Amino acid sequence: MNKIMNEKVIVANRGLVKAEFAFWVGQYLDKFYDNLENKKIVGNKCPKCGDVFVPPRKVCGKCNVVISLEENWVNLPETGELMNYTITPYKVNDRSDRKTKRSQMIGIVKIDGSSTGLVYRLLNLEPDEVKIGMKMKIEWEENPKGDPSDIKGFTRV
């Protein structure tokens, strides 16, 4: 016996709602974060085209091939190449206080040996010093805990 019911709004909120979540990121990112906690970068390699993904992914976007969780892991260096960047007056990791006192630079850095880039802050650089293609190196947090914030950002090599 199927009974169709009318939809009712029970609670309505107007404005911003801050919600913190504790959820599992899946097996591939879990392995990536475990390595971040040890200040190591790993990616996974597509068995068909050879592209290396950082962060790792389950399916190659080019070949649509499932990348095995047990195989195809690649240890990568802490260095990479700046692919692009932007300068922004807004914080990207704190939604409670959006404006910064000083503009920050956010860059896409392709880790050496990988086919994809990581998006992080560019540290200890002035805007006129930044050049696309420049070599960058990860600056780690002092006490990593196994999440994306273990990487402070990238500095010039």
C-alpha cells in the first residue's frame, strides 16, 4: 500500500549555518593522508596511459581505467613546478574571517614526476618574484597530523 504524502517544511533557517563534518575520504585519499603525516608525497599511476595523480584517484580521467588500490603507487619528491597562480585578499581555509590583512598567493604546483597539480599557498615570495615555471618545494607543518593542512604551502627552491 503506497501512500503519497504532502511535503511539509518542518524547520527553516535563514542565514549562514556552520557545519563541521567528520567523514572518511575513501581508501585512496586515506593512503595519501597517511603519507602526509610522515611528510611524504605519494601518487598513483594509471596502468594504461602512465599518468601519475597527486592526490591519487580511483579512476584515470583520460583512460577511464580503474587504478588498483594495491598496485601502481609512486613515491614522489617534495619539489615541483609552478603551473599557475593568483593573488587574493581572501583566506581560502577559514570561512569565519574571510579578509586577510595582507593578500596571499595561491598556486597550482605540479609535483615532479606527476601529471597533476596541488593547490596551496605560495610562501615567502613577493608578487614580483613569482614566475610560472619556477621550481617550488613543499614547506611542511612542524607536527603533521595526516590531513591537507600538513602542507603549509610551497616555497621557491
